[in-house]
Amino acid sequence: PVLVVDFGAQYAQLIARRVREASVYSEVVPSTLSVAEMVAKSPAAIILSGGPASVYAQDAPRIDPALFEAGVPVFGICYGFQAMAQALGGEVAQTGRREYGATELAVTDPEAALLRDLPERLGVWMSHGDAVSVAPPGFRVTATTPETPIAAFEDPERKLAGVQYHPEVAHSEFGQEVLRRFLHDIAGIPADWTPAEILTEQVAAIRERIGDAKVICGLSGGVDSAVAAALVHRAVGDQLTCVFVDHGLLRAGEREQVERDYVAATGIRLVTVDASERFLSALAGVSDPETKRKTIGREFIRVFERAAAEIAEAEGGVKYLVQGTLYPDVVESGGGTGTATIKSHHNVGGLPEDMTFELVEPLRLLFKDEVRLLGAELGLPPAMVARHPFPGPGLGIRIIGEVTRDRLQILRAADAIVRAEMTAAGVDAQIWQCPVVLLADVRSVGVQGDGRTYGHPVVLRPVSSEDAMTADWSRLEYDLLARISSRITGEVTEVNRVVLDITSKPPGTIEWE
Ligand code: XMP
């Protein structure tokens, strides 16, 4: 594999994913791993990630110079670039100036293996305080920025290179090309890995870990848990039982899709629990978003625990619980390195402390689009694999105000129209998801037929995103928006106004609660 050494940056997983996108297998390792331990993994190359530390900080993670003697190609990014410079005999200066955000990279060496034949000026994404002031002996300096005289260097003979900016983020022009050049041209690694190989490796790893123990998995109807369960089912067959909790906050047709299509495609054993009454009574009178999330999370766990206990009794014990946790969930719930909790996502934070299961999270290192590829490999129905993300708390967090049965009916009807029209227009693949939000406590005046109406607005929140960590509002065709608007106001009597959310994330989150 290509090892991405994590110096505590949010970017390490993103780098690993970009490497996989370049058809090279990659995984993240902690910076505490010794050079000998890294070399023992027979890495095809090592990438040193960015990190929040300054090389001058007391406890800054260091790089053992032995790394560069091991004959392994090394690419340094941001902090990794500076640490590399320092370890190889260059110098890093505390400039006192921070360069943060978009800046312009000037390519100064037209022969540079990493940067040749690219535009001479590239928009790139920077985030650093210190800067390399003297390149290590034997390295050519190949680019600069206004604040950073040494912004890229390389020694292709020794298969070493580095850049001060972040080529892995989408805002850096030709970033993926630069990574590819390091991997293929400098390190000489062939582009021959496919995501199908994750399948083979994971199935073997899961089989080994689980042995002949019994496993359960909660299905949500979404692609993550569906893929996680199908993967584990591929590994251990009917040792797995799936539980689908219908919390009454699902969209139209979702329960049927799981009970019928998914089971038909996978042959998985499925137990459905209809708990909608229970969730609705627990949600009565609740309109605060975090209270809603916690209430739904708590009830979900109770219902799930009861179902699990019944299965355990029937199966003679259950040891493992499968979860479809993805990398962005881990980061956003504060599980990443030093990142803040934004919302309590109930598939990560809400597990009971006295849980007696061991967790199996086969998707923990993957991003959504990688999970979709894996689902396709597993033969899941295309509609399920392409399905847009839908939050665990369901329509409960898309009704602004108290959640009631009537309001759920209204939102379900509007949502079904939006989904049908978007699919008919062929735009599903262009957008990440489109929450439809009911402003249940808001009313506005309208006119329909000859009469005055006093109805509720619904909000369309179509967003484009790569991984849900950031998002932009999608520029859907006006004609499509118009069709959606006139169908909703015509067919859903309680709604007399349709509005479009044009906020990016940040500052807005994707969901309204
Ligand atoms: P936000 O609203 O935080 O959403 O920008 C980011 C992505 O996560 C989904 N989401 C959730 N998924 N449980 C989930 O499984 C949750 O509690 C939850 N909250 C938000 C949201 O739909 C978007 O794709």
C-alpha cells in the first residue's frame, strides 16, 4: 500500500482517498509508527500529511531521518513537507506570517517532474505558519507563492518530493494531477488497483475477525448500512441477522424498498420492527433540534436493544454489531483528531455505554462515493446504491417544530414529489441530496382558486457535495424548480409556498436541524 502518515490533520483520510482515486491502494497510519514498522508493511510509497503542529513545537511529531534511507519514495505535504525538509538537512523558518486559504503558486522550474506542462500559475490551497527557508541538499525548488519562496521541491532520483500546499483538496488546481505524478512518475507505482479489491480484503478480514460468532446489523434504508450489512453477509452469511426499525419518520416507500428489493438482492435475513407509535409519543411536544435528535437516538437504541435481545435469545448469543459508519461521520462527531462536535449524529455518538456488542465498522475509513462503488460491486440494486443520504433521525429533523403524524404526512407527500421530479429530470447523480423541509410553525397567506389560503412553506435544500463536510447549493434548472413548486402547491393542500435554500455549508449545515 501507499501509507499516509497522519500528523493529526483532517486531511489524512482525504489524501488516502485521493490516492485510491489514482488507482493505488492506500491507508492511513499514525505518526507514532516507527520507520521499521512502516517498512514492515512494504509500502510502495509514504505520504507525510499536513498537521496542526509547528516543527518548532516541543511535542511536534518528528520524522526519523532513517525513513529516507529505506529506499521508499516519500511525498511531503504541508507539515510533512517542512518536517521532511528539516529531517533531510534543509531549514524551516518561523516566518511569523500565516498563509491561509487560496493563494497563487508560480511554477519556477518548467522541467519539474511534479509540475511540468501545467499552467505557470495555479490556484492552490494553503494553511501554514512556518515555511521552508532552505531546501535540503540535492533538491530542486520548483515553485513559489507570494509568502513562501520554497513552495515545492523534488529529488526525482531519490524519489522524494514535497509541496507546501494541499494538493488533496478540491480547491487546489491540478492537485489530483500532482498527486498522480508523484505516485506514477516519481514513485513508479502502476495505476492498477480497483475498489473491488477492498471487497476481497474486507470480506477476508471480517471473516477472520467474526469467526463463527453471531452478528446483528441495524438497517436504516440508506446506502451505508445496506453496504455494510451486505459486506458482512458476504463474509459470514446467515450468522448475520438484520434489524430494520421503522420509526415512523421514513419517507414514502422506504420500508418497502428495504423489505422487498434489498432482501431480494442480498438474501439477508431481516426482522422489521414497527415502532412508529412509540417514537411519535416520545416526540410529542418536542421542538428543540438537539432534544429531538437525542429523543430519537434514545428510543432507537431501546427498540433496537429489545430486538437484539430477542435475536440473541433465538441465536444463542450475539457478539458483534455491524455499523455503517463512514469517515465523515467519525470526523463530524468529534472522533477525528481535535475536531469539534457539530451535531450529535445518532449512528456514532448515541451508543449505550453498557453495550455488550463489539463493533464491526467496515466502512469507517471510506467516503460516500467509495461506499457506493463497493455497493455496486456487491450487486445491490442501483436505486439503492445511488440513493441520496438520508439522516438517521429521518423526517423528524426536517419538520421545523413539533413532529406529528399529520405533519409527517404533509412532508412525505411533498418529498415524494420532489424525488419523482428530480429523477424524471435526470439530476439525481448531479446532486448530493435534497432535503425537503417543512416549516410547520410558519404560515403565510396565499391565494388558490378564488380563495385565501393560510398554509405552510416547504423549503427545498438541493446541495452539491463531495463528502458532506462542505457543500454548495445546487443550481437546479428553473423549469424543474417550477414544476416541483406547482405540483407541491397543487397536490399537497396544506402547503401554499415553496422556497429554495441558497446557503452553502458552511455557514449552513445541510439539514436544517
Ligand atoms: P449536516 O446537516 O450536518 O449533514 O450538514 C451532513 C450529512 O449528514 C447527514 N446527517 C445525518 N446522518 N444521522 C445520519 O445518519 C444523523 O443524525 C444525521 N444528521 C445529518 C445529512 O443528511 C448530510 O448528508
